[in-house]
Amino acid sequence: MGDLTITTEMVIVLCILALTMYLFISEIVRVDVAAVSIMVLLGMISYVWPKLTGGHLLEIKSLFSGFSSNAVVSIIAVMIIGAGLDKAGLMGRLAGQIVKIGGTTEKRIIPLISGTVAFISSFMQNVGAAALFLPVVSRIANRTGLPMSRLLMPMGFCAILGGTMTMIGSSPLILLNDLILNSNKMLPTDMQPMKTFELFDVTPIGIVLVITGITYFILAGHYVLPENPQSAGIRAGDTADYLRQTYGLEGDIVEVSVAKNSTICQLTVEQLENLADHKIAAVALKTGDNTRISPARDVPIVEGSTLAILGTKANLLAFAEKQHLNVQEQLPTLADALSHTQAGIGELVIPPSSHLIGKTLLDIRMRKTYGVNVLAVHRGNQSFRDHLRHWVLQSGDTLVVHTSWQDLKALESNKDFIVVTTDYPHEELRPHKAIFALFFLVLTLGLVLFTNMILPLALFVGAIGMILTGVLKMDEAYGAVNWKSVFLLASLLPLGLAVETTGTAAWIAQETLRLLSGVPTWVLQAALAVLATIFTLLMSNVAATVLLVPLAVNIAVGADADPRVFALTVALATSNSFFIPTHQVNALLMGPGGYRVKDFMRAGGGMTILFLTMLLIMLNVVF
């Protein structure tokens, strides 16, 4: 390799890189605004520079190529597929299983989410695995009340780590065998050609890296993970919190299971509430696969049912003790049905023209007729909660109700009520479309794994299939795309291209390795891993791999080391992308997690060091 001399174009690119890092770290402007600004600045300089000097920085036609890159288009498709799976209710079911196994604590939930994503990521692109799990993490946050910011980052990091478990888990590893075959042509004639790697040759290394990542967050997550209140999930108990904060009405929600010998078995909902002298209210009932929000008073409570009841803590505990019921405050079964995405508190005002004026709530049978459970009535400056069955409605009464959003939406067209609550999530799940969603997910994975179809096309087969079969509407597909993530990633790609095409990356590599001439083999290997880590933060991991693998082979030959292992070191180290959000997965999670660059630096700094340490140890143990 001939010596490279630093050029004016390289200096310009280095200055733009420095400015990018400053904007990311200082957060003077939003990170996506910074990325777009850097892209425009690079374009302006690339346009003017040839006219002034005759030099070349970046082809203008390549400036916006990031928006049509395979990576960005694939991310858009995967977001749409994930939204379709969520709309069909499949992500909710998966979230339910994870919560059922892991409970509601970080130290149990994080390993389950992260381990599952890592496994999926070992067979598909890591950004795809992360995007598919975004709605799952959202559902889990809603069920458990844990902030998404404390769940998404471990999930994203393990999605990246999962790509190291097989030779098809990440783009650099997919490319590695081709690069090795090309490098074989340049080896000295007296050297044996390097063997290519089999599918599971890297699996022991990848498994250790994934375990390291999960262990890191279990032990250090409390200290390094941010807690962004805006990303917090909402517990079903927030129904009671709303009553307490807004109306001063005390109450909690607990869950009880109905055993065969339970004293409430075969009672109706009305009989149950009569038994408690109406000091409690049934807000949800699950029998088999059927879940009712605000069940009607004549619905029977049968063996095997799960019931959510609302009341003051003292009344709930007294009732449970008297009826020999096992109380569970975390709502392991009904949390999702009672989460803010499915149901919650609504307010209905009785207008002067309502036909219900003069009637009692018992006459109207609110639960059976409208699917709402009246928790309180607000009249004038007072709130009333007791003995509501015989409450006679007057014009201006505000009914505080617990209901599913679907039932509340239906009341918007009913002239007997004015629905005051308008900011509830108008989410329409389509569980009857689950078979179509599953079919197109399996079809997409089959195209990705078993054909040579380009990734974005394979993913868009699944995305458009879900739209055509009604799993998603087109406007819902548009809304599913996180455009902040798209613009962040697409705007950074031209900078990575400029780093490569101007020779800046090659010059940095040359100068770094020149400083290490004469050092032991393991130091050279470590230097290559660090160099690959730095490069993958500044440019695409594919570009870093293509640039550094031939260099690694040449260094190994000169140092009488194993060039195959040095090449693998580079390909694996390009997954060490945790320190700043330039990796596709990290860029994807910034918006939903409410992360700042400093959050990645705090959590990613330790992960970067652990990754390098365990990678070098395992490479020398396995090979």
C-alpha cells in the first residue's frame, strides 16, 4: 500500500466531521436538524469547491442518495410491517407473554426482550429486528409502567450484538467471505489461501457478546440508562390516579382470579357489587379469550375468570379477605386491556336535549347499553361516588366513566351525551386480520433468508401485502414511519461517503498503524478493532469493512499473524456502534426513546469497552 499524503479535501472532511461531533454532543440543535444541516453544508462545499480549485469532494448527485439507500428504504418497510403486526394484535400478544414470564421489573424484562431481539437479529438485519420490536416494547411499557427509555436502549444494543452470532447477521459479516476471496489473490505465493467462514463459526463469540451486553444492563442499567418521563408507560392503575388527582376520589385497581370454590363464582357482576355494598366496582372481566371492559351487571362470573375491581384500598382488601380472594396489584392478566391504549377514563356531559334527563343510572343500564362504567358524577362543585345506581340525571351532570376507547368513540355520535374527552387514542385493532399479518411476515422472512432478492424489495413485499389485505390503511402506514430516524440516517450517509471517497479514512488508518509499527501482534489486533470501531461511528459499517479488511490482511501478513483472524476482527468490530447514535438501530430509537446523544455516550461508553475486551478475548480463545 503506497503512502497517502493529506490533501486539502481531507482537511475539509475532517473539519466537517469535527463540526458534526460538536453539534451531536452539544445538542445546540436537534440531532436530526444537525444531520440535515451537515448534509446541506457538505453539498454547498462540494458544489463550490470544484469551481474554485478544480478539486473534488463529493459528487452532488450522491448528496441525497441516502434517502434511496437500501438501509433507509428497508427501515421504512420494517416500520410499516411492525405497525401491521401491532394493528393485528400480534405484538400485544407477544408483549403479554414477555410480561407474563418476566413480571414487571427491569432486571427480568430487559433480558427477555434483549435476548429475544438478539436471536431474531442473528438471522435478519438488526435494524429490522429492532423496528419490529418497537411496538412490543411500547406495549410492555404500557403494561408495566416502565419508561421506554430504559427498555429501548438495551433492546437496540442487543439487536446490534445479535448480528455477530451468525455470518448472515450483519452486512459486514455477509461481505467478509467475498473480501477474503479477493484478498487471497493478493497473498504471497508461498502462503495458503484463507478459508472462508461457515454460518455458525462466529456463534460462540456472538453469544458471549450478547450475554455481556445483557449482563451489563442488568448490573449497570440503574446507573447508565436514562429515565425519560415522556417515554414512560402508563399502568392500568392510572385510572385510579386520575380519579384521585382530578376529582379527589380515592381508589385503586386490583386483579383477582376466580377459583372453582370461590364464593363469587357464578355471581353476576351486579350481585358481586351488591355483596360489597357497592364499595367496589368491576371494571374488567376476562373469561376465556373474551375480555369485557366495564362488564354489564348481568354478566356471570364463572370459574377461571379474571376480574379487575376498583375501590379504596381498605375496601378492596376487606372484600378480598372476606371472600378468600388472592389479590394481585400488578394486573398481570388485564393490564394491557386496561392500559391507556385500550381503555381509560372518559367524561360525558348530559346536554339539555338529552332523553336521559330524569332517569336513573339503573333505568338506563349504562354498562349493558353503552359499555361504560360510571365511577362518579360531578354536579356543580361536588363529586359523588356512592349509591350512583339511583342517581337521577340532570342537565349539566358530568359522568366520569371507565370504558374502552372503542365504546367511547361510539358515544361521540350519540346526542344524549357530549363526549368531553377528545384526546384519547383512537386505536382500532384488527385481530381478524392476524392471519394476513402472519402470512406476510413469514413470506417476507422467507424472501430475506432463502432468496437473493434485495432486502428493501423483500421487505416491501410484506409491507404492501399488509396494506392491500387491510391489515393497515395507507394513512396508517405513513404514520407508522418515524421520519426523524429516516432523516437522521439518510443525512449522515453522504458524510460517510465523503470520508471514504476523499481518502480520509485510508489516511487515518495509515497514520494510526504507522504509529504502531513494531508492536506485538495482539496490540496490532487490538488497534485494528479500535480503528474499526472509530470508523463505524463515522461511516457505514459496510464501508468501514470494505476499507479495513484488505488493510488488516496486509498487516497480518507483515506481522506473521493469521490474516483470516485479523479480517474477522475488523468485520466483528464494525458492530461496536454504541457510543453515538450514528448506527441505523440507534438512530431508529432516538425518537421513540426520547434519547439525547449524551445518553448514548453514557451507556455506550461502557458497552464499547466491554465489547472490545470480550471480542479480543473470544477471538483468541476460539481461533
